[in-house]
Amino acid sequence: MSHNKNVMKQNDTFVLLKPVEAIVIGEHRAVILPAKTIVTVVLTFGDPNSTEAYEVEAFLPKENIYVLASVKAHDAVSCSCATNTPEEG
């Protein structure tokens, strides 16, 4: 029985509920992703019906960098962010 109602899979997007430390891809530098950052799942950890954590990526346009972070499943809120692009319109 799944204890996580919002099980996500690779390429799903979600919003961070709290700040998370991330590593800049290609560098050894850590940055903090603020709450409400939209991230994309690149890997899931745990049982497919009861995910424990996600490895996620995000693009930070102000810094022009991509980052990777590990996020506990209970710190994620699924969204339909992939179709919502605030820059459009």
C-alpha cells in the first residue's frame, strides 16, 4: 500500500515545498533552491508505488546554470508546470 499519494515518475515536474541544497552540474559548487522552485524528476528512489525520494534537475535562468538535487518525496507537490510558461503571452 502506497503512503505517498503523489508518486511521480521521470520527467514529471513539481514545486519544492522548502529550500533544498543542489549541486551545479559540471561544477563542485552548491546552491540553495528556494521554496516554490519548479523542478523536473530525473530519477526516483524506492518502490515505484511508494517513492522515498527524487533526484531532480532545475534550470536557474538568472545564473544560467543547471543544478541537481535530492528531494524527499514528502517535500514535493506535483503540478502541471510543464504546460505553464510564465514568459509566454
